[in-house]
Amino acid sequence: MTDFKHIKFEKQGAIAKIELNRPDAANGLDTLMSSELHQAARLCDNDPALKAVVLSASGRFFCAGGDIKEMLSHGDTVGEAIKSLADDLHGAISILARMQAALIVAVNGVAAGAGFSIALVGDIVLAAESASFTMAYTRAGLCPDGSSSYFLPRLVGLRRAQELMLTNRTLSAAEACALGLVTRVVSDAELQAQANRVAGELAAGARLSTAYVKKLLLASAGNDLETQMELEGQLVAQCAASPDGREGIQAFVEKRKPNFN
């Protein structure tokens, strides 16, 4: 267990767990939480044994967005302060999106503003039945951050992204799932257990395979067909030549479960 103040962080074998931990402040993202999230993401990225990361939150909220009270306290320097916070948040998101380990996000309650943005980054996103999602930014005279202007239109299309960002319409967990923002909706009581189960399944897989799935999907938005296929060819060849790739091929031929490193 690593000692943080506004998040909890621990590693157990091939799985790491990050928990937003300001329940009395609706897990609002302040300067310290953003910095700690960035630090935790770096710890995950630098661990070659890690295969899955579970991001969850304590209390009733997932994350109610940026800490508005902290913003107010900065007075005339609020722009500087928010840019610093956003830089840390964006550093964390960039790492979590690009790291070799899979990211499982477990949304237990309200995901608003930056909380909504963070949820979009997951490779697998599980939502409790009571969870809800709203952009919320323009309600406070702000505009989106946390990568939502990148991921949201790619997930739901431009027209739906415009509506969600401009009107702040609140989505239930079921609506978010229907739009493709959430992988699966589970009961509130089962959320953490389901997240842990998915992490365990991914931790039993081949790390390089997971890493290259993430890399291919991130690259696909900016590549033409031939460029993307060339990248596919390069990466699948690297997988096949790796120890896990050779083990996976051998296990398939022998009709047994592979034993990945």
C-alpha cells in the first residue's frame, strides 16, 4: 500500500487498485488528488509485472468533477491553478490510456464533469445500477477537460457529444450503456466483485496482447486503412515472436489453457 492522502493505491501481484478517496467531498478532483492520480498512474506504467488496473471510488459518488470550492479559493489566479490541475489529470489519463496494463473503471455513483471524463478512459467500464453520468461543465461556465472532447465523440458520435456537453443531460447507467459509454451495468452490491473478477481474467492473459490491442485502437482514429493494417502486421508479428505468443500458439495446438508469464 502506497501512502497517499486523497486516493488509495495498492498492488497485488499483476493487479493494481486505485481508489478515489475524498468521500466527504463527493470525490471532487482537487489539486492534490490530481497530482496523486498522476503519481499512481506512473507507478502502474513503470511496473512490468502489471496486467490490470482497477480504478474505483469510495463512498456514494464516483467523482463529482473538479472541486469548485478549491477553484473559488484561488481568486484571480484560478486560471493558473486549473491549468496545473488539468496538466496532472491529463498526464494521468495519457498514461492510463497508453500503459500496457488494461484499465477497468468501476463507476459506483455520480460521474460528473472530470468524473465523467475519467470514466471514458477505461478499457472496460462497469457501472452500478445507481450510477449516473453528466458532463456538467457548462453549468459552471466551464468547458470539458480530462480527454472527454477526444473520447466522447469517438464513443457516441459528434451529434450526441454536442448534446451531452452543451445541455449537461444526465444519463442513467442503463442509458450510458445503451450509448456505448459503459461496457456493462451490474448491481450496486456486485460492482467491486465484478471489477475484481474482470481484472483477474485480464491478469491471466498475455500482457503484450493487451498492450497492443490498446495501441491499435488508439492509433486507428488517425490512421488510414493501409497504415493501420501495416501496424497490425508489425504488432501481431511481435506478439507471435514473444514468449507469451509462442506459449499461446503451442497451447492452442495442444488444446490446453496457456500459461502466460
